[in-house]
Amino acid sequence: MSVDFSKQRENMIEGQLRTQDVTNVRLIDAVRAIPREEFVPGRRKALSYIDEDLEVAAASGGQPARFLMQPAQFGKLVQLADVKSSDFVLDVGCATGYSTAVLSKIASFVVAVECDEALAEGAASTLAELDCVNVTVVTGALEKGHAKEAPYDVIFVGGAVEEVPQALLDQLGEGGRLVAVVGHGNAARAHLYLKEDGIVSSRAVFNSAVEALPGFQREVGFVF
């Protein structure tokens, strides 16, 4: 029995995004245009539109499992970033590339950074197959971003972090926005960082429980 992914995608938009006040028209159109199932491997493809974080790479070699963010939380976070058609975007922790594909539909260009070489290669291949031509995928430590192409108008951090490192904030351009989920589990909150007159300010906006990204653990200070 074949799965009607187009119907599932529409149900996700109506039942998960709109009910969580994700109403930005350009974002909704982008989500509708991108086949999420193409970014989900193997047997898990049938679960592409479930209302929770979806594992797309198992834990291996001491590295944690990787996930596609829950659709509603992803939509709320992108909407918070207020991505404009002229924006140059850094997508931190793209995993299989779904976030990059959606962002590519609403931004001018997207640089996606991924620490897992296999995931990065797969993301680049899928994005090419879907004719997402205004993107590039690079491999590197997520917490370091990609300074070579900075500054960015928007930095999207695709998972929960203990803290946002200065290295990422330094890559924001004037007027730039960074969005990230800071904290653990149900205590985590989505934050918006703004750079104005060279100074970065931040505010917590909404509660958001999503899976963590590797590499963003807070450094433990010296203890006597």
C-alpha cells in the first residue's frame, strides 16, 4: 500500500503548524513545496510527518543520534527568525538537509554546516536532486559555524544547545538574527538573538523541547 505523502504534508501544515500559530505565508508555501519524506531514510520514511522529533541517524562512534526537528517547533523557530527573500542564511546542524531545503525557498542563499560527513554528503545529494540550487553544504564542527562565508543575516540552529557560543554570534551581520533552543527537555526555551550597533541581545520567546545537537555542551569551570 502506497503512502500519500502529499496528503500527509497538508495534514501536517493544517494540524501541526497552523495550530501552533505558524502562519507566515512564505514559510507555509516552502513547507508545502518540500517533500519531507525525501530527507528520511529507509523504513522510517512512512513516519516523515509525525508530530515529534524523528531520528534520521542512529548514535554511532560516541556521537549521539541525529533528528529532524518536530515540524511545529521547526516552523515556529524559522518563523521567529523572520527570514527575508534577500537573507544570507547559515543552517547549523542540517543533518539530512530538510531545514536547508525549506530555508532555501524563503532566503537568497543558505550555507548548511554538518559535522557528520555521511550526513553532509547525503544532504548535498538530496538537495541537488530537488533542484535546491541556492545552497551549499559544508562539513565542520557545528559550534564553530562557518566563518569563511560570514557575516550572515540569519543563523538557524537546528536543535537544542546548552549555550550559544560566541563563535556563532560573531558571524551575525548587523541587523542579523540567530534562533536557537537553549536548555534541556521541557525546561528549554527558544531564544531570539539580535545584533544591533554591533551588540547582540537575546530574549526567550517560547518553550520548546527538541533533541540536542552535538558539540554545544557548556564548558565546566574549574572546581576546587
